Amino acid sequence: MTPNETSQEPKGTARRARKPGATEREEEAVLNSIERVRGLTDATTRRAAPSKAAPKPSPSPTEPNVPAGSEKRARAVPKEIRERFIGIGGKYYFPDGAAAFTDHGEKLTTRSENSEVIRSLIAIAQARDWVQVKVTGTERFRKEAWFAAGLVGIEVRGYKPTAFEEERMARAISRRQAGAAGRGPDESGNEKSSRSLGAARGEPTASPRDSGPITGRLVDHGRANYRHDPKEPMSYYVRIETTQGDREIWGVDLERAFRESLSRPTIGDEVTVRSDVREPVTVTSAERDADGRVVGQREISTHRNRWIIERNDFLAERTQAARTFRDTAISAAQGVKAHPELEGSYLQLQAAKLGSERDIRNPADRARFVERVRWAIAAAIERGEPLEPVRLRERPREPERVLEPGRTSGREDPTR
């Protein structure tokens, strides 16, 4: 481009200057929003509507022309949200200084898909007595907002749920109602869990290794920025609907677990997610300054979970197969007839027996060794790990016959 040339952009696409401290990835993120929809069904409108028989009061500096409490409700922000985020002039930030959302009064906006941010926006809408809202932005944001709003009775425009999502909503509402019925009179049905708030940014949630396998209905999974934060590196998440509510699990290896899953779970399936092995790895993490801005990267030595995710019906079949394999009264032929997939496992056990006969002289020690191998293989079967394949023995190749120069093979050429 010459000095006299200027950059031309399509009309209506004026370039927006990047905000100080914002990364390019943040600037490109879609602006998601939750906006109040006014109407006759709006709770605030119903309270604000004056009686037809009552004369309209004249406004005065000490008596605003709004019903008592309406203006306060219109600006309401729940206490737990004020404590969790840093609010400055309608803008709310995470404790590390990263932008969370903006409060425009009757519209709430965010470039984040963080689940806790979405729940916080709906909590604000509920505190302000919004009965109906319009959601815009990414599909994930609209889906999460629809679900969070539905749990507290707020109608949503802008997202059409699937049949599975509507069923999930019905189950979640039933759990809430059952939980509310079991709470005492001093317990609040709207209290937020500290673990849930802590997971909003930077604070790790409980690991599946701490609480065992996570079992429930598969709601969603896919690649995304860690904790749906545009400033974080790409990772993989799985969301499970459990009897206690939704659990979101993060781990790069989850993508491999789905790819290599033997039961190929799909959305809506009852599944179990478990981390069995922690592999040492070196990862790159964003380094931030005191204001929370990304100033560089650093390598961290840590451990990566190795995940397994399978359908529960598949694991139930594996449990039965493991029970058969452990039973010494069942022969290998009978076991394979009942569970053909165990053929390789029985061959593996037979190889261990042959090895013990060669290496272990004491019969009692040999029997204990074989039994331990049997139970170890059965445990792997029950966990849903890939079974030992059946390896076909190749026929040994005959050594090539090398003929000396001037010598023939001894067989005469029949044409001679």
C-alpha cells in the first residue's frame, strides 16, 4: 500500500479499538446477552401499575414517580454475586481483573461462556423480578441461559430446546422440588454452593479422583477454552447430569477417551466418567501480572488424568463378565461361550500359568500368583479397559535356501 492509499472497509464495519489489557481472542469473542422482555406478565410491571381509581401523584424530589421498592429492584444484584465479582460502574470483573459481565440495567452482556457467569446473570434477572428474557449470542450461552432461567421460572426467548433438554429440565425441577420439601424452615432454597462459586474462575473443582467415578446422564461435551474463558488454552469438557446436579469435568485427555470409548456414548446416555491413571506432563500456562493481564507463558510440570468414559449398560455387561472370569468353577471354554470377548483374557491368564510353572517352584506360591493375575485381569475388565486381543500365532517362515554359484537345486528341469 502506498502512502496515498487508505484501507477500505465495508460500510457499517468500523474497526473497534481494542480495549486496554484485552487480548485479540477476547475481542473476537461473541457478545452474549440476556435482556428483559417487558409485557403484561412482567412482575415489576404488575407491581408498578397504578390503580385506575387512584389519582396520579405529582412527582417531587423526595418522592420519585415510581412505587416504593421498584427502583431498588431494578438495580438489584444478589449479595453472593457482589462478593464474588468486583463491580465498578456497571462492569463486573473476576478477582484477577478479567472481565466477567456488564450490567446495562435491563440488559446484561458478557463475552464469556463460563457457566457460573451465566448463572449469575440469571440470578440478577431473578432478583429484579424479570419474568421473561431474550437471550442472544453463542448456542452454548443461549442453551445454558435457557436452562438456568427455567430452573427459577423465567421464560426465555431466543433458544429452542431439544426434547432431551426439556426432559433434563423436568428432572432438574423435580430434584429441586424434592430437595425443597426436605429442607428445614431456616434453610433457603436459593442458596449458592461455595464450591460452585469457587469454580467460576481459577479455583479447581473437586477431582473425580477425590470422589470416585462420576455417574449420570451425558449432557454435553466438546473442545473449548478452559472453563470457557477466552484467555485460557483449549481443553476438553464433559458435562454430566447427576442426582446432585450438573458436574462439569475438564481434561485434555477426555477427547481421547471419547474417541477410544468402546461403547461410543452419545448425548442422553447414562455414563460413568473415571480417571484411573495420572501421567506426568509439562504444560504451558499463562503468566499474569498483578492486574491480571497476560504478560507471558511458563512451563509447569504436573500430572494429566487419563480418563475412561463408557455407557453404564456396557459397564454392567463388563461387571458380569468380570464375575464370570473370577469364578474358578467356570472353565475357560464356558466363560468364552458366555462372553466371547473374554477369549483374549483367558489366553492371557493361561500364559501367566505357563510362566509360573517355569519360574515358580512352590505349588502354593504358584497358585497364589495365578489367582492374583486372575483378579487383576478381572478388575481391568470391570473398569471397562480394552480387553487383551487374541493374537494369532504366525506360521514360522522356512529359511531361504541359498544356492552356491554354479550349483542347481537338485531337481532337474523337466524341459531338458
